[in-house]
Amino acid sequence: MTREEWAEHHGASESDIAAVRAFAAAHDLTVAEVSPERRTMRLAGTLGAIAGAFGVQELALFKHPDGTTYRARQGGLSVPSELAGVIVGVFGIDNRPQARAHLRKMGEQGEPAAGTSYTPVQIAQLYNFPPATGAGETIAILELGGGYKVDDLTAYFETLGVPLPRVTAQGVDGGSNTPGGEADVEVMLDIEVAGAVAPGAAIVVYFAPNTDSGFIDAVSQAVHDTTNRPSVLSISWGGPEDSWTQQAREQMEQVFTEAAALGVTVTVAAGDNGSTDGVADGRQHVDFPASAPHALACGGTSITVEGNRITEEVVWNDGPGQGATGGGVSVEFALPAYQANAQVPVNLDTGTPGRGVPDVAGDADPATGYRIRADGAEQAVGGTSAVAPLWAGLIALLNESLATPVGFLQPQLYALPGGTLNDVTVGTNGAYQAGPGWDACTGLGTPNGAALLQALRP
């Protein structure tokens, strides 16, 4: 449906908004913003008033290992029983850093110091992307820090011989395009991969604070943006499932469900720390929001190229302490209907079925990574952060070629005949082994763009 139809039929009701206004007034809070189509309201007030309104018992300041000071709480939140069906999530009381960028640089973090890198244009050719530009489409990109410089983008696309795409920045919750930090590499990787693959598409970068509320607000704003109207959203940030609150997981998945209703595909990096997702508790973890059922989770591979073709493709795993594709079985989300016949194994720790991650994959090994430009320097970068914008660019090409958005793609992908995607059957990401068909390392496989387009045609 259109965004206008969504707002009319599924937006917040006037009575619910009025009920929250009354609740706010009764607790000395002011209503700073109302967005009926997104079903959100922003309240403002003193810390004491906010704590009293939502039953906060313990609130304190903490220092993150990176030096950032943040506010966090212990214990639950509550709302009056008469608002139980009205207020379904309360965000912003905690403002701890929530996610990390899923990228790996060649020669850093224990990664190989040498390898063969490729431009995104070359990667698209290796994956047989269809001959389109993404004209008429808009790709949304979510960023939780950093920024881009137009001079860098201009120089990069001139080097590629590709037209400079139209790139605009959108601030959310006080976020902005602020280049000059480590996150710049993530921002530039996302823009340059998506833009090189689909140079005819417009790119809107939504910058938000790295908090659960900032993350969710940015996704919601992109999905419901009636000005830019993106048809695909690329997310390269995330964290282990259990590092998120239940309400944050539920609310993010709710917004992804709204994206599906609006025909917006959401591509999400599956993580760069193997089957444990970097958690040192001896258990297996999947990354969120990649594990959300309405996210197209993107895993990683390593490729061998001869001439203009891939001669071998295996699971990306650079060894202990180095990068490897995320993947596994969720303990928070049930097995979705589209994976019913995918032979997803039970979770290795709990023995229970769950959402399998990832759905698809692409080249992510920094030793076979992507040549990009950030802060005036050329460098080779990998990680599943590159795969999310790669698939986002491909989806823009598919949308243009089909003259309609593919939207929520998983039900169609899992029903495709064999051979439509490149099945990766060799390698492991730690606890899980690749094999024929879907696996918890590379999902259904890597793209054969032309074959996928043909399979999706009516």
C-alpha cells in the first residue's frame, strides 16, 4: 500500500494520542512531537518526572570502554493499565551505545595485510547484475555515526567512471552528517557500494544517534518518508540479539513489518564475528536486527576470481580472532513460514527451532574486498557491511527492471528453483557448516542478478 494509505488505515488514532497527552500532562511532561503515521510520540520533561511517569527504579551514568558516558537503568518500565494497549514501547530513557558497524579493514583487526580488492562495479559484474541503473528508485542508508564528504564521493565516482549519484543527508533525533571519525569508513562504504551498483538511484542517508531509540527512529523515518519514498533500506549496524531489550527487538521488527506492507526491502548485515557474534560466553549468537524475520539478512563469502568470473566461493572465515560471517539460529524469533522447508536446524544451545540467519550472502572477505575512498584515502574494506548495500543496489536494479518494488523478498527467494542463486557449499563460520541448499553461513547463496530478475518476472 502507499504511505498515505498506511497512515489512514494503520496510523495512531486520535483517541490514543489524546490518552497519551493526558498521561503526559498528569506527570508534568510535555508533548514535543507527534507522528500519527509512525505511531510515535516524543515526550520531554525533567529526569525525575520521566522516572516517575514510567516507574524507573534505578537510573545512573556509566562509562563505555570507548570513553562515552551514557545513561542506563536497571529493572523494568511500566505504564498505567488503561494505557496497556496504547503504549507498546518506551525508548530514550536509556541512551547506551546499541550497535556496531559490521566492517573489516584489510591489515587491521588481525585481518590479512594483503589481498586482491575489487571495485563495486567489478563485484556487480562478477555476480551478473542486470543492465539497469536503478533510475527512479531511492535507496535509504542508515548510519549511527560518521559522515561523508562530497569531495571524496566526487573523486571516487570519477575514478570508477560512474556518474555521481544524488546523495542527501537526513538527520534523525539530532544526528547529522558529521565526517571526521572512524565511522566515516562505514558511511562511505555503504554509499559507494550502493551508488556504484545503482548510480541512477537517489541515495538518502539517515543519520541517528547510536542508541536503541535512535536506531528505531531512523528506520521508522526512512520507511515512512513521504518525501523521498525509498524502496529499499540498507543497514550495516547491529549487535548480538540478547544485547537488545525485548521491547526494542519487537519494535524494530514491527517497523520492518510496516516496511513490508509498504513494499520496502530491508537489507541487513549479518555480522562479522562468526557464529558467536563476538560474545565470549561459549554459546552461539545471531546478530540483530539481521535476525528479525522481516529483514533480509546478508552473510559473507570469500571469492577466487580468474579473468571475469568467480571460480571458487567459500564461507568467509579468516580464522580464530579474525573476521567471519555471522549466522545461526535465533533464540528470540520463531521459525518464519518462508523457512518452513529450508531445513533450518534447531539452535545448538537450546535445541529449539528459530529464525535462521542469514538469508543470502555476498563477497565480504577484506582480502577479496571492496576498494573505497574515505577521508581522502583509498582503502580495501570487507565485512557483511559491504553485502547489505550490495544487495540494496541489486534490489534497486530489480525494482527498476520490474517496474514494481520486490518488497518483502524472502517468500519469493525461498520458493525459487535451484540454480537461481549461487549455492555456497564449502566452509564454516564456527559452529555451522555450509552445505547444499540453505545453511547458517551463507543462507540461500550469493546473487546471480540476471537469473534472479528472470525468476521474479511475472
